Amino acid sequence: MSEKNGIDKAREMAEQLKQERAVKEEQDKKEMSVVLQDMKAISENAELAKMYADNATVGADNLEQLKLPVLKTFDIGRTKSRLLDGSLPNDGWYFYNPTREQIQNPICHILSISGGYRPKDQNGRLKFTQLMSGVIVNDNKYIPFLMYVKGLSLSYMWEFAKQAAVYTKQKPIPIPMFALSVKLHTGRVEGKDDHGNPTMVLVTTRYEIMSHEDGSPVLVTDPGEFQYLRDHVAMVEELHQKLIDKSDAGEAEEILMGASTPAVEPTGPDKEPVNPSDVPF
């Protein structure tokens, strides 16, 4: 195929993806309109609204995934998440599953990042994944969160971990990762969706270790808060291990690989294979 034909093919594919995305967004708007009508009808009936609230978890006690404090990025046209009022979250913001709220740039403390494992995705394929847990700082309260990190998002997390490792080895006073204040951003990167289709709209998490004007990191300075965060590291690590153990691929991975990282790492955002020695886990 000539270079010109290749460019024309790429443009044709990009235009097709753009049209498919527009159709998907229109479908989402129609679905949202129906949901909003239902929510309005329920909210205007006090007795019915109370019945909904009192019976929110009936029949769903075994849906453990819904109980997890999952935080994820929202990409309009690709995900089905809805806010509490039934409306769509803002494109490129974070969606917090337990309360169905959106957050633009959460400030948090990252408590732990798991080793890699290979759960099955919705198509039954094994997909290299890591778990990241922490707490969001909101009105002087800590809100726990869990993120499943995979695909192109992995490289950004690895880069953050390497930056944090500089502080953990700092002298004369080393700084643990959980004591760093981190602001989460999002960005778009060219890649493939869960079905292997080329796309230009993948949203990935970006990390900013917050700093003062002199360049020093923003840290936890209260001994009680420090101990609270330290105590919860073990709790989230236990949660990570339980989730990995329950994964269909967890046991096989441990036997076949004997390590937390695969022989061939996923491709990074620069489209170059990630060197396994660069992975800090």
C-alpha cells in the first residue's frame, strides 16, 4: 500500500469512528432523557422515593463489585455510568461509583499499588491489570477509592511510581508514598478500545505530585493523619490480594509466571514497548 493510500485509509477510518461516536452520543442522550423522566416522577412522590431508598440493596447483596469504592475516568460515548440524578458525567472527569458523583481533579493520597495480574475482560481475554487504592481528600475527610489500571493507563502510573520512589529513598528523611499529596488529572491518548478498534479518544489518568512554591512536596503534617493512612495501607493491600485471588486467571498466573509482571509489557503511550525493568512492581 502506498503512503498516500495509507493516509487516505487512516482518514476514512477516523471519519467512520467520528460518525459512530456521534451516533453513540445521540443514543446516550435519548436514554438519559428517559432516565431523567423516571427519576423526576419518583422524586415527586415522597412515599415512592422512600421505598426506593429503603430497598436500594435488596436482592443485590452478592454483587460485591458494586460495593467496591471504584473510581474511574468517564469517556462519553464509551461508558454507561450515570450520576445520581441520571445525567451523564462530564467528559474526561472522574466518576465515583459508590455515590455516583463526579470529580474533576481529585486530590488524594495513594496508599498502595498491587503487582500485576491477568483477569479476564468482558471478551474473555486475559488483560494485564494492576490495582491502585487510596483516599480522596474532601472537606477534611478521607474517602477511599480503588482503581483498576490497565492498557495505556499503566505507563502513566508507572511513571508516577518512579517519581514517588525518589522521595521514599530521600535523605535524611525518607517520605513514604502515602504521605505525598497527589492530584489526579486526565488526558487523551491514541490507542485501541476494549474491542481492539482504533480510537483517538481514550481517557487515561495522569498524576501530579503536588508541591509548594519552593518545589518541596505537599505532605501530611499531622501525626494522627499520618498514622491513619499508614494503618490503612495493610487494609487495601489485603483487599488487592483478595481481588487478585478471586480473579479467574489469578492462580494460573502465579503458577505460570511466578512474578507480578508479564514477560512482554503492554505498549506505552509513546507506542514503544515498555521495558519490564522499568516497571517498579
